[in-house]
Amino acid sequence: AMLGYYFMKGMSAEIPRIDVNDSLALREVFFGEGASGKDFAVLCHPEAKDGSVGLPVSSVFQDSHDDGSAPVEYAIIDCDHVLPDSGKTIYEKFKLNKKKRPTIFVSGKVGPPKQVPEKHLKTGAMLTKLLKQMLEPHAAKIEKTKE
């Protein structure tokens, strides 16, 4: 049975790339507009030029995606893309720090893009855990105050 496991693990599902020229798709991802009402975990990842393979996708992001337990849609976007309405790149518009790699943000129904802090990006499991904390509804703790 272990063989099948390794085979499956090697065939990790493709994470969809958001078309940066599709303004409706962008609005859905950034602001949660549209019918889906989904939350997204998005990896900034340059688009491969001229049909080259391009950079490999962050293993942290891929592992979290393959885990499948976080309540989120995973997507990839080219954050160097300049948005026509603002003339800013996606990095600039949402104040994403390009130096923090992998550059991953959470957005959608939950709100506009918020960058995931580096300390949560060491492993896929850490990213998955953070996504669950950010996105799963929590029962607020009621603190009993002593009179």
C-alpha cells in the first residue's frame, strides 16, 4: 500500500493560476466578490515566459494544498502584474513584501489580501494550520470576570 501512497504524492494536483487579465477573477480573489464566496490562499509566482517551465512552485504551498484540509481555494498569481486601474503591481497595491518568500496571502470573503508571516511558512503543515486558524469560525471564549 505504501507504493500507492508515494505514487499519489508524486502526482500532486495542479494549482490553478489566476488569469491576471480577467478582472472578475481578480475581484473574486482579492475581495471575495462574485457568487462563490470563497476564501483563497494565493502564492505570488511569476508567470513563465515564452513557454518555459518557470520556477517551481513553493513546496510549502504545494504541500499545504495537497493536504487539502484547510477551508480555502489555493491559487497562483503573478504579483508583478501591473493592475490597469491603479498602475501598481499586485505587490504594491496590497503592500506585499516581495522579500518574504514564499510570498503567500489570504484573501477573498475573509477580506482583502493579507500576507502570511514568514514564521508560518517553514512547512506545509504550518501553513495549513495557520489557514485553518484564520478561516475556520471560532467560538469566542467568554472570559468570566470576577466581580
